[in-house]
Amino acid sequence: MADNFNFELVSPERLLLSEKVSEVVIPATEGEMTVLANHAPTMTTIKPGVVSVKDAAGKVSRYVVFGGFADILPTGCTLLAESAIPLNEMNKAALDARIEAARADVANASNDEHKSKLEQFLNELTQLNGIVVPA
């Protein structure tokens, strides 16, 4: 049986989750990461994607996040999301609205470096299209 650790998923709007879990899979900017108890201390940035959380009882819940940071310690993990929502509450129309806003930001970028970062964000948002349920 896997050891459990504390996990919190926080967005500016609310605390989405705070409980003991056995596993968390996060969409880190350098690649998907699985966090287990006693993980080496790490801090990483998060890209738009889906966070999968397996609670102590083995139930898996999923959340869509739109960037942020994860602070990982051997005893716990805190994910500070720029924005987050349970996957079952996300719909295609809301995702499409975010994609259109990102396209507008790219078109209005003030310099090449900023435009490049915005294009990367837009690409990551677009990849969520196959994951989010149509509404």
C-alpha cells in the first residue's frame, strides 16, 4: 500500500482540494510528473493541462489547470494554480473562449519574446481540446 501525503490545489478563486492522497500527476512545463509520498523537494511551473489526484481510498479525481506553480516536499505537495476547475465542470465552450482570448493576446503581443510565450500558452490550451467534454 502506498504512503499518503498532504495535497492542496489552490486557485485565486478558492481552495479546490485539501486532503491526504497517495498520488498526484501534474502537467509540469518540463513534462508530466507523478508525485508520491517522500518525493524529493522540487518546485516547478505548471502548464495548462489536467491534474489527476488519487485519494487515500484510491478514488481518482481530475482538475483542469491553466498554469501555476507546484511546491513538492517529502510530506506534501501544494499546487498554486493561476486558474483551476474540476474536469467535470469544464466544457468546450469555456475552453474555446479561453483559446480565443489567447489568440487575441498573441495578435496584440508587444515584442517577439512575449509573443513566443503567448504562442506556447495557446498551443498548450489547444491541446486540451481532446480532453474537455463537449457541452
